[in-house]
Amino acid sequence: MKILVVTELRQGKWNNTSFETLAAAQQIAKGTSSAVSALVIGKGVSAFADELASKNVAEVLSIEHDLLEAYTPDGYCIALKQVIESAKPDLVLFPHTYQVRDFAPKLAATLGKGMIGDCVGYRHESGRLVFVRQMFQGKTAADVTFTGAAPWFASFQSGAFRADLLAAHPSGKAPVNSVTVSLSAQQIRTKPLDFFKEAKSAVDLTQAPLIVAIGRGIKAPENIPQAEALAKALGGEIAASRPICDEGWLPMERQIGSSGQTVAPKLYLALGISGAIQHVVGMKGARARAPSSPSTRIRTPRSSKLPTTASSATSSKSCPPSPKNCKKQSEDSHKLHLGIYSLLL
């Protein structure tokens, strides 16, 4: 089987989910005796192609064109369709990003194929690949398989696989092959405008290696500076569950969960968070989790096998997660913050 991974660049930088998807492809290839190729698309991407060549792939395909300097769904679909028809991969994998959601279904439909999006895992069963994707905000998971002939299209959710497990090329570098595509300005029906510029205070939590997240158990906005100090001391970012952002205690760009950002840090410290499924679906990709209050229990979907660095002792006497009744919970959380900080030092 031939696997093609389509990577993503944004404003001249990697989207790190590309490497997670490449790690997933390597794992699939290992269990199915497949060959993995990586593809980079845009203009002036030779340096990125060389970086991909250092990974354990059979080859790197580099697509460069003046009309691909700025992303457009038409340009990407037309170019990738030509490459796929020429390379004839069996499985085409994408990182599940906003950009991929925009063009990948159109690309698959153009080739008369379906697509399984937002996958969190896979398994090889009875000679075929079974992809796992969550439904109903992570409350259940569905096994999905392809019907019909290849190529098949799928995307993996951010945090589903670990980019640090990406294997390097055994001989140092894979071959880089430039691919010429036919593309004209008349074929592109949209005109890219300037990128949306977020406020200076905005932060991309998906890139944070460590996150300190707070919930209603923090009790009052006056206690937030303690969590912020902890995050700063550990070199991480402060985040929150939805109730904190709804109250205006932290800006909305700090929200983690189904209606906020999805993150996959190395360590996720949850302070005073009840562990509702709407929040868990946004942080389940964390490599290690540390709930830090007596009534905090991070409930993870059954399919998850993530380690927990600190467990919480639940008690029937624990106070409910209400800002008015959690004085003892807040005090205990503060003590445990110091314990975690000392442990990590």
C-alpha cells in the first residue's frame, strides 16, 4: 500500500499537526508493510521539502507554483488532483485543520471518492484499515471503513498522534522530487485577502508545551494570578474551561474544549475543573494530565490510553463545582500547585 501525507504550511511556517499525521502514517505503514511519501505544496518550499526528507519516508513530493503561494481551495484541489492521479497512492492522509476542512472534501469528491475526517485512531483488522472517529462531542466513537477502490482520504485530529515519535530517515535523507502541475489564474475563482489579525494578547494554545487550565473551582477571579504565576514559572500558558471565559475572567481565546481550542501539550494541569466531556474533548491529546483538586476528575473517553501524572481522591463530601462553595477546594488546590511545581523542578 502507498500512503501519501499532505502537509500544511501557514504563513511560511509548519502547522505542527502535519508531523502528527506523518507519525500516524509511519505507524500505519509499519503494520501494513506500506511505503510513506510526504507532500509539501506552495511557493518557495524547497527548505520545507528538505526538512521532510530527514524523516523516515520513501520520498518527498514538492509542488511549487506562483498561484500556490497563497492558499485557495481551487488551486490546491487542481494541483493535488494531478499529483494523486500521477502518483496513485492508496491512502491520502491530512492533518485535520481548518484549511483541510475547506478543500479536502472537495478534492475527494472531485476524484469520486469519500473522506473520513477528524479521526482519532485506527486499527488494522481482517486485511483492511478501520478508522476511529468520535461522535456526539466525544461521548461515543465510531469505527469507519472505506468501500470501493483506492485512493482513500482521511484526516487525523490534532493530538491524536505524537509528533515526537516521528522516526528519522535511516540513511539521513529521502529523495526530493519536484512535481510540475498545470494551473491557470482563470481556474481559481476566489481571491485571497489579508490574514485575519488577532489581538496582540491572543495566543495559540495548540503550540504550548505545558498548559495550566482553571475551572470554576478557582472560586474567584482574584485567585487567577496564582495560576498565572504557576504557568509562567513552568514556562507554560494559562487556559480555562468555558464557565471562566463566559464570566469574562479570561478572554475567549484561552478557552479549551468543544467550543474552544483543542490542545495536545506535554503536560496539562487542570485546576478546579470538573472534567465535563465538553472540556475533555479539547485536551484529551495531552501526554500527561494532572487534575489538582479533591473534586476534580478528568473523565477520558474509553479509547484514550493517556497517562495521568496525579490522580485526585474523590469524596462524597467534596463541594460542588460552584464558585460560592469551594473555599476548601481552592485552598487544597493551591497546596497541590506547589507540590506539582516542586516535582517538576
